[in-house]
Amino acid sequence: MAQRNRSFSRSGLSLMNPDAAGVDIGSAAHFVAVPLDRDEEPVREFASFTADLNALADWLEQCGIKTVAMESTGVYWIPLYELLQRRGFEVLLVNARHVKNVSGRKSDVLDCQWLQQLHSFGLLRGAFRPDDKVCELRSITRQRAMLLKSQGRHVQHMQKALTQMNIQLANVISDVAGVTGQKIIREIVAGERDAEVLAAYRDVRIKATEAEIAKSLLGNWRAEHLFALKQALAGFDFCVAQLAECDTEAERVLRELHAHEGQPAKGKRRSRARNAPKFDVREHLFKVCGVDLTRIDGIDVSTALVVLSEIGVDMSRFPTVKHFTSWLGLCPGTKISGGKILGSKSKRTANRATQALKLAAAALRSSKSALGAYYRRMCARMDKAKAVTAAAHKLARLIYVMLTKGEEYTDQGQQYYEERYRERVVRQLARRARELGMDLVATTQPA
């Protein structure tokens, strides 16, 4: 114990950022603190209007400030963050949970002073934020995800209106937002009530017969429910138009991010998901990062677009793959006390890239690839949630290697993974047998 204590420095904290300022973000006003020797009034309040934000930046320049720390409060920090970056300041966006003040001393003035002191001693670390173009793509991708949720709610409203009229269309076709469902609903809104005529719009891929569809379309055509159906269909069409605009804007931003030439190699033929963008996302993503992320089993174009829009292609902020998986919240946690491991559960996170990777990992359950075999092996060892996290962790490591080294991923197949796993098990058993003074002898198994 005495030997361990000698390694600690007794000189105290050293001033690492003497030109640091702290900002407490608010919706209507921001409180800013600078070192005490820079101004007679080291703590000032500025309104959130643009003119006041420019005055805030001017005051920081007069005080000789070079770096600023602020909390990530809602979306109120974004205008000030972008303005200070344009003015040449180094801006750190810090997690509010990491900079809690002493209990019982909570005020806006004390918060900005506390931020300034912590940043002066180099105790704060800024959050990851990609460059401006990637942020633009990220904003469009998040807007698109929000529109998809709104579109789903309008589909639910259509189903509710049909159910209230006892139109059991959802019980004979799998999706009322599909080709057959949309044709029938649009004809109902247009005024058609004949069940036989409506059932004739059945697509050849529908398993139900026209007679079954016609039977489901006999209901009570009440005016208020028809009005609700019309409103839900109009909202659905509005979301479709908005999604088309998002796709156009996303394609424009992706073109501006092109940094590589060539075309992605032909891989597995996959069907296009309904909610995927309507342009060739795979080709654009290949020209942005130089590798084809969709070659990884479980990752489709939508998942690759979400991941790249959240992290970009510059991985210099993550020195190693462990830093990257830790930022994603996919690595095991370290909860140790008294030399005893109390828990290794991964931290909870709202990272959109993490959520996309977990969805991709869950899609590996029926894959005949090495990743699919790994996921099923994890499911046999632990519960499904942990297996999904473990598989998502492996996907994140593959993405990091592809983006940093520019190497393409090649799937070795399920049989290759099973053979490697068997070799590992045999090697471990042989080592265990040697430790016990025994020999492991292989015998041929009957066919």
C-alpha cells in the first residue's frame, strides 16, 4: 500500500489552459465566466439573440480567451457553438453529468465559474462532433428518420379508421401501406364502396384470394371515419413528399463528400428495403469512404448511411478501436471496487449509430455467414440482449478497420467460423489436460 501511494504527485493540479472560459447555456440567456485577472467583471450574462452572441464573442476576444467549455443543454448550445467556432475559438462541448457542481451550490453564475475552473486545469474532455459537411448529412438523416416515424403513425391512423368501420383489410393482407392496400384505400377515399371492385385491385403477390379480400371490405361506411381515413392518407402522402425532398438533399451532400473514385464491387444481391432512400446510396457511400460497408453481413445501405452520418470517415478522434467501441457504448463496463469486479455491463447510450448497429446485429440470426454463426454462438452462451451487444461490438470493430485501413471485408462463411471455434476448443482442452498431467487423444467419430 505504501509503495502504491508513492506514485501519486503531491504538487497539486497545474494550470493547463490559462486562457479558458466557461459558459452556462440557457434558452434565453448564457452566463460566461473568464479568469479573474482578465476583466473587472469576470462573469457576465448575455442574451441568446444573435447580436448578443456576437457581443459575447467580442468580449472573449478582448479578454484573450482561446478555448471555451460549455454544457450540452438541449439544442440551445448549437448557435453559440457554431458562432464561436467560426470566430476561431476552440470549443469543448462537455457532458453535463461529468461537470456536476458541489451539492447545494447550484446557480447559473456558479456553474459557468465551475466550468471555467475545470477547463483551466484540463479536467474536461470535449464530446465528439464531426466536421460541418458530415453534420449536415447527419441532420438530414435524422430528419428523414423523424419523417419515417410520422409516416408510420399515419399508417396506424389509417388502420384505426378502417377498423372503426369494420373493414378488416389488415387481416387479409400483411401491410395496408403496400401496393394493394394503397390502391384500395385510395379508391375508398375517392368514393368507391363496391367490395368486388375494390378486391380487383389485388396484387398477384397477395396470398389471399379476391373473395377473401372482398369479404373483408364489407363494413359500415360512416362519414366521420371516412373523413379520418382521408386525413390520415393526406398525412401519409405529405410524409412521402417530404421524404423525397430529404433523399434529394442527402444525395447532394453525399456528392459533395466524394473523396474516392471507382465503383463498389458486385456483392450479394439484396432486395431494397421500402424505407431505404430512392437513390444509389451504396455507390455514393463507397465514393465517400473508399470501402463498401454493405459487404459486412447484416449492414444494409440504410444502416451504413446512419453510421457514416453519425461518425463521418475521419477516425482520427479515436486512437484505437477500443476508444471507438467505448464511445459507442458497446464495450464492457468497468465497475471495480476493492479489487473485485462488481459488474461489466455496457453503459446505456442514445447514440444513433449504436442503435443502428444493434439492429444490424439482430438481423444476423438467420445469416449463414461467419458473423451469423458468431451471433448464434453468443445467443447460446448468454441472453439475447447481451448477444446483440456482442455482435454489434464486432460489427463496430470491422467498420473501424475498414475506415482506417481501407481494407474490404471478406466473409469466410459459417463453416470456416465453426472450424476455427472447434480448433480453439480443442486447443484449450489440450492445455487443460497438460495442466492436469494428462494427454488429450483424438479419436475418429463414426459417420
